[in-house]
Amino acid sequence: MLPTLLVASSLPLLAVAQSAASLAYTPVYGKCPTGFTLVRQAGSSAAGNQTLNSQEAAYISGRISNVLPNAWKTYLSNLEATNASLPSYVSDILNGNSSGYPNLGIACSGGGWRASMFGAGVMNVLDGRNAASVALGTGGLLQAAQYLTGLSGGSSLVGSLAQANFPTMDVLAFGMNSTDPTNAWGGWLAQINQEAPYTNATQNMEYTQLLVEEVRGKFEAGFAVSYVDVVSRDNGRHFVNGTDVNNFADESLVHGAGYTWSGVANVSTFLSYEQPFPILVATLLSPNGNMSTLVPNSPFIVPTSNPIMELNVYEMGSYDPTLAAFTPMKYLGTMNESICATNYDQIGLIMGASGDWDTYYNTSESSLVSSSMYPILEVLNNTLPQTNVVLVGTLFPNSFHGPATNLGTFIDAGETIIAMSDGGSNGEAVPIQPLLVKARGVDTIFAIDSNQDWGTAYWSAGGSLINTQSRLNALFPTTYSFPPVPTNVSEFIAQNLSTRPTFFGCDSSTEAPLIIYLANGGPPRDGEAPLTNIAPNNVTTEQMRAFLNQTYTIATQGNPANASSSIDLEWPACLACGIVDRARNRSGVERSGICSTCFERYCWNGSTYGLEVTSGACSLYANGGWQMVGAVAMSLILMTFI
Ligand SMILES: *[C@@H]1O[C@H](CO)[C@@H](O)[C@H](O)[C@H]1NC(C)=O
Ligand SMILES: *[C@@H]1O[C@H](CO)[C@@H](O)[C@H](O)[C@H]1NC(C)=O
Ligand SMILES: *[C@@H]1O[C@H](CO)[C@@H](O)[C@H](O)[C@H]1NC(C)=O
Ligand SMILES: *[C@@H]1O[C@H](CO)[C@@H](O)[C@H](O)[C@H]1NC(C)=O
Ligand SMILES: *[C@@H]1O[C@H](CO)[C@@H](O)[C@H](O)[C@H]1NC(C)=O
Ligand SMILES: *[C@@H]1O[C@H](CO)[C@@H](O)[C@H](O)[C@H]1NC(C)=O
Ligand SMILES: *[C@@H]1O[C@H](CO)[C@@H](O)[C@H](O)[C@H]1NC(C)=O
Ligand SMILES: *[C@@H]1O[C@H](CO)[C@@H](O)[C@H](O)[C@H]1NC(C)=O
Ligand SMILES: *[C@@H]1O[C@H](CO)[C@@H](O)[C@H](O)[C@H]1NC(C)=O
Ligand SMILES: *[C@@H]1O[C@H](CO)[C@@H](O)[C@H](O)[C@H]1NC(C)=O
Ligand SMILES: *[C@@H]1O[C@H](CO)[C@@H](O)[C@H](O)[C@H]1NC(C)=O
Ligand SMILES: *[C@@H]1O[C@H](CO)[C@@H](O)[C@H](O)[C@H]1NC(C)=O
């Protein structure tokens, strides 16, 4: 029996008329459009019939025709203005050599607010709108990237960026002034704590009650609601348009409700193909998983054999062969081809799926009850009582239900509801998976990692890449190609692979993409006091500026040839060498000039890798939205880990 928390039960239930937010958050049933297809079979790379969603393919081809030629030329001219003496193949390729442009994907890891900020700080270095980055010769890469993936804290980043119409990183973090702040982008509001925005506990409990009331419409329409729906309403205030520091408490506003992930396809920079195609990543939380495929000796709760789910603006599903199917994002919540739900894919909920850490508390009743989320669960359960509904995880009516969809291998084919958990719940906090899908042809991955791997100092040390390697070797050796990385975190640390940018996959004779790995592995080398090793849940705007500033330093220092200098002045050139390297290989040219010396300096030269499964990856704080990792959870996770 679960104890009733005093603070929750002593509150009067606010029996209010449905708020504007509640109405806007409610999914709507209607007749499905003619020719509607509930499930798209994605085929398999092994069978040679893997396909992309036709709208995604159209977006990419629109981008290749309308955006990339200028984007790569602009990046090249930024680079050339630094007078870097690059081999001529670099300019051949970036000027549109017939061997094709680099196909670049950028991945933003989980790691809570730290990851949202670190990812933004790194992207600022790649952003052609930032004068300092342009002068340095790194600016413009963001505009030229084909894909942008985000997980957990990285999904708050990528999701808010896409829906806010791809603003600069500064505007993304701090917001913009607008004549209509109820609709415009108001910034992340990092200074307002997500779980407890007020210093007054009673007000915080009233805030929770308010969020729960905003879920009422969905509940009354007959949909199962969970803790993540409550988080979703809070995400709506931090990562979706329409909330700023002045109107945060205005209960008459929708605060991001009604803004759908599929609707992002309608923002102007998306219509003009100017955004890298955004993809968010979550894991499938299933009662039918094979628990013996969990990462051993780790805190992770989702078996590696469960499909990794991707949520892009067009569809939700997985390219893993154990599902290999997708359902349209716009019609999430739909179970058949006659009656279609819309408005289910609320942006706050989709981000919540990727950043949902509450599932970690549900491993036992005692950990759930003692967790900081429990009072919120109680308010939800008391206000909107449901039977036979698990209140944790992000819940979706299962579009992949039943034999009709020919999904025999899907572990949840028999379920009417599927649930998701934080993208990092299987040990992979860097969202690499969508970038390895062969039909996407990504050849270079810029992997930004600020997930916590070791100790208590919040630094990253490659644990996620190690777990990706182990999973793919063990389960999907032919479906995906992944370059060799070390087999344990100690190797990353001993070789300083996370304190400077590292290239993995320098052997271009393989099919695997080149990975340019840039981690939050330690403080900048110039002696500044570390600011990025934190788990912030409320920072002042000054602190956030300082964090972003230091991230800029970390991401531009490179790997100096001379150990006594703190900055490698050749890093922008070396980065360009990495970016074009697969295209260089396609055109049959040898690596040469400065690119040869860059590769000697930046490549991980390890040559062997085995099947050993790392036990070193301790991925704490991978939650993107709601910061609920308190001391209890911390010791719980660390106990499991140690
Ligand atoms: C892909 O090919 C495999 C093997 O021939 C077949 O079983 C599968 O149904 C095909 N999938 C699609 C979507 O065409
Ligand atoms: C590059 O070279 C040109 C011509 O020599 C010079 O004017 C310019 O200042 C140089 N730029 C940098 C960043 O060194
Ligand atoms: C593209 O690169 C190849 C190989 O270096 C070269 O033969 C060709 O002339 C280049 N094409 C253009 C348009 O620059
Ligand atoms: C918005 O306007 C205020 C007051 O004029 C100003 O202080 C602030 O810097 C502006 N913010 C942005 C993001 O432009
Ligand atoms: C969010 O606000 C920005 C800036 O005001 C706007 O350009 C964008 O279209 C809005 N996004 C949505 C989904 O309405
Ligand atoms: C937010 O930060 C302030 C100042 O550091 C601190 O006093 C307050 O307790 C914090 N609030 C929460 C909910 O963490
Ligand atoms: C806390 O908030 C409640 C509800 O708004 C209010 O009644 C109470 O006076 C506040 N307490 C303090 C110490 O401000
Ligand atoms: C985009 O806007 C148009 C016109 O308002 C609408 O018909 C369409 O459904 C919208 N698309 C999405 C994906 O929301
Ligand atoms: C579960 O995973 C283990 C380890 O990979 C494997 O040996 C076993 O066959 C799997 N069980 C099922 C039912 O697939
Ligand atoms: C289709 O789904 C709707 C909503 O879940 C349900 O009400 C309806 O009965 C279903 N129709 C069929 C033919 O299964
Ligand atoms: C929700 O409330 C029901 C009683 O209405 C209770 O049986 C159940 O345990 C509660 N669930 C949680 C997670 O508190
Ligand atoms: C960033 O920090 C450095 C000191 O580390 C300082 O010199 C610089 O002015 C800061 N830049 C901004 C934009 O705050």
C-alpha cells in the first residue's frame, strides 16, 4: 500500500473549468484521411529494401538542391578567410564536386540541463550566424548539416530549436522580444526550476495541481495519461513557444499546449529547408523485453535488445530490425485506419518521451515512493484516477498493435499501449542510431557528449559510444556500421579521448561513418575554473552566459600538437579535414597536406575492439526536462552501479 503524502492530500482539489491549456492539449478524433496508412514498413538494409519516409526524402532533396550548395560554399569561404592551407580536395568537395557533399549529422547527447546548454554552446561554434565562429573558420557547419539528433537534455535543445524556427543559440537560450509574447519564443527560462518554480512549497504544489489540470482534457477524452503528461505541460513552458519570464504564471495562456511536433514542418525555416532535419530519440519501455540484454553491472533499465525509437516530425518508430516500422507523427494516438487521432504529438510530450527519467524510480515500490516524483504522481492519481494504467513512462496508444500490421517480431505487438523511457535508458545517451541508418547515408557524425560517465564531477568519458558499439556488435552487426571505439571508459580517460576532439573511424576503407567526438570531458586547458561540470536545475542568466562562454572555449581549443599550448590553431582546418574525409574517399583522392597531419593528431589509432561490455558507463542526469534526480535516486543509482 502506498502512503499518502500529507502535502498532496491536504490540498484542496481545484475543481476548475477546463483551461485553455487543457483544451489545447487534448487529442482529437476524426475520420482518417483518404489513403491513410497507419504503419509504414521501413524494410531492411540487409535485404536491400530499406526506405525513408517519402516526406523526409523530399525534405532532404529540397535541402540538397536549395540550401546545401550555398551553405557549404559559405562555410568554405569562412574557412578560406583564415588562410588555412588546405589541400585542394577540400575546396573541390565543398564547392560541389560531383562525388557529392559531405552528409553531416550532428548528435546532441542527454545530460539534463547541462546537455542542453553544452550542446547549444558547441553548436554556437558551428553556427554561421555567430561572428566569432565565422572568423575562426568553424561557422557555417551547422547550416550545412543534414541531420540534427537530440536525446533527453539534447532533445529539449533540438526540439526547442526546431519549433522556435531555428534561432541563434543566444536567442534560443535567452529568448526574444516580441509584440506577442504569448506565441513567440521566450527562451528556456533556465532560472525557473522545473519541478519547483517557486520558493514557497505550497505554491509549488499548486503548480503541480495546475499542470495536472491541464492534462484533464486528454484524460476525459479517454486517453491514458502518465507522469510524463504532467512533465509535458512543464516542458511546454520551458521549451515551447509562448512563455517568458513575465507571463510564466499566467494561467489563462496555453503555455505551449497545442503546439505539435508534426506542426514544426510548418515553421518557415523548415518550409525553406533551412533546418538540419531534426530527430529525437527515446527507448521502448516494454514489459516484454529480454532483461538479459541489459548493459551488465550498470544502472540502465532498458534492455539493449529493445528497439531504439526515433521521433521525427513526420513519423515515430524504429529502423532496428526488431520493429523496422513507423507510424505518422501527426496521427500518433491512432490505432486503426478509420478513426484517426490528431493533436497527440504535443511537443512537450515528445520531448518528455526522450527525456523521461521517472522510469528509473519505478524499479521498486520503495524507490518510487521515496522519489521526488512521487508527490506529483499522487496528485495525478488522485485528480485523474485511472485503472490498469502504469503512471510512469510516456504512453502511446500502440499503432504497431496486432498481426494486421505484420509485426510479428515486435515485442510489443500484443500491447494496446506502448511506453517509452529516456533515450539514455539503455546506456546510449548520444543519439547516434538515427545517423547510422544506411538509407540516410550519413558519412560524418559530429557527436556532442555531455552525459555523465564517471565519478561525481559530471564529466563525460565515452560510455555512450562504448555501449553503442557493444549493442551493435552483439545484436545488429550487419544492420548498422559503426567505427571501432575503445571498450571501456578507463581507456577514454587514460588516452584523453574526451578532453579534446577525437576522430573515430579514420580508416576510410570501411563503410562506417567518421565520428568527430567532442565531449564535456574536463575544464578548458587555459586554466579557467570549470563551469560545465554541473547538474543545473536553476541557473541565473549570468551563469548560463558563463556556461555557454566556457563551452565555446572547450569546443574551440582542439588538440594542440605542442602540449604546452592550450589551443590548436589548426583545429578549424582539422575539423574541415574530418568533415570532408568520406567525400574525399568517394572521389578517390588521397588524404594529403595538413589533413594528413591533422588525422595523425586527431584520430584514435586503436585497432582492436572486442565484445567486452563496458560496466563503466554511469549515465546519470540524462533527463532532459524535469530535473528530479535527487539524493535518493542518486544513491539508488550509484548503489546499483557500484
Ligand atoms: C524487404 O525484404 C525482405 C526480404 O525479402 C522481406 O521479407 C520484407 O517484407 C521486405 N520489406 C519491405 C518493406 O518491402
Ligand atoms: C589572410 O591573408 C590575407 C592576404 O594576405 C590577409 O589580408 C588577411 O589578413 C589574412 N587573414 C588572416 C585571418 O590571417
Ligand atoms: C571532383 O574531384 C575529382 C577527383 O579529385 C576531380 O577529378 C574532378 O575534376 C572534380 N570535379 C570538380 C567539378 O571539381
Ligand atoms: C528585450 O528587451 C529588453 C528591454 O528592452 C532588453 O533588456 C532585452 O535585452 C531584450 N532581450 C532580447 C533577447 O533582445
Ligand atoms: C515560435 O516562435 C518563433 C519566433 O517568434 C516563430 O518564428 C515560430 O514560427 C514559432 N513556432 C511555432 C511552432 O509556432
Ligand atoms: C534556485 O537557486 C537559488 C539560488 O541559487 C536557490 O536559493 C534556490 O533554492 C534554487 N531553487 C531550487 C528549487 O533549486
Ligand atoms: C506560500 O503560498 C501560499 C499560497 O499562495 C500563501 O498562502 C502563503 O502565504 C505563502 N507563504 C509564504 C511564506 O509566502
Ligand atoms: C501546415 O499548415 C497547413 C495550413 O494551415 C495545414 O493545412 C497543415 O495541416 C499543416 N501541417 C502540419 C503538419 O501541421
Ligand atoms: C535473451 O538474450 C540473451 C542474451 O543475448 C539470449 O541468449 C537469449 O536467447 C535471449 N532470449 C530470447 C527469448 O530471445
Ligand atoms: C478505431 O479506433 C477508434 C479509436 O480508438 C475506435 O473507437 C474504433 O472502434 C476503432 N475502429 C475499429 C474498426 O477498430
Ligand atoms: C493510484 O490510486 C489507486 C487507488 O485509486 C491505487 O490503487 C494505486 O496504487 C495508486 N497508484 C499510485 C502509483 O499511486
Ligand atoms: C567569456 O569569458 C572570457 C574569460 O574567460 C571573457 O574574457 C569574455 O569576455 C567572455 N565573453 C563573453 C561573451 O561573456
